[in-house]
Amino acid sequence: MKNDVFRILTDSPAINSAAALLLTLFGLLYGPNDITRAGMTLVVLLIVLDWITGISAAKKDCIDTSSYGIDGLFRTVVLLLLPAIAHFMDLFFYTQGLVSYFMIAALARHLLKSVIANTYRAGWAQWVPTGALNKLLVWVSDEIAHKEARAKQRYDEIHGGDKDGLN
């Protein structure tokens, strides 16, 4: 079966064309070097984790709405465009990737904090070793507080009232 799926994917002109287009677009936007590719792969994986953990936390807090998801989609587009802009700044200023690397590292750090805070808020912290969890919670405590305050505000807007014990 694995060979059948591989054959279907490789024999399909539409899939091959789409993959070639995406890879070309990726190279144009972010540059051709391995470090940038690895960094952008990390950013994309963290965005996916942020969406998964954020949706789970929003469901737990009863604040999952389509309008909030649409805002998240726009946020994701911006997060993916920032490293592209940094790449073009590198080309313009001849900084050989310095701006891109800084942007990718800053985004990865921000997204990692968001994923950890969402994981905690979604109630999945029991799967993280206690020692690591304590250190991570200190690092993301401001992010958790911000997300909890925003969740409470959104709950009040959606449901028209206070929800005691909203985490």
C-alpha cells in the first residue's frame, strides 16, 4: 500500500506541479539555504502546534468561535510573511541571512511560549515531566496570564457574563 500511495503521488502531474510550485515559492520567499529551510520548518511546525493547542484551550474555556479562528488565520499569514520580508531585507542590505535568522529565531521563541502556555491551559501539563514543567511555567507565566485574561474577556463577550474559575 505504501508503494501505491507513493506511485500515485509521483505519477500525478497535478501533485508534481503543485509541489514544484510550492517549493519554488518557498525558495523565493525564504531563500535557498539549509539553515533557513530548517528554521522555517520549525516555525511552520510550531504554528501547527499553536493552532492545535490554542483550539483545545479555547474549547476548554468555551470561547472557540469562527471569528476568532479567522483572526488566527490572518495572524498565521503575517507570521509566515515576516521571515519572507526579512529575507528580502537581507538581499537588499547584503546581510547574508542575519535579519532572516533573527526573525526566524524570534518567531520560534514566541510561538514556543504560546504552545507551552496553550498546552498548560488545555490541561495537558500532566504529560510534561514535573521538573521541566516548573521551569517552563516560570518562563511562560506572563503568556499564561495574558491568555487567561483574554479568554475571560472573550468568554464575557460571547456568553454575556462572568464564568467563575475560568483558567
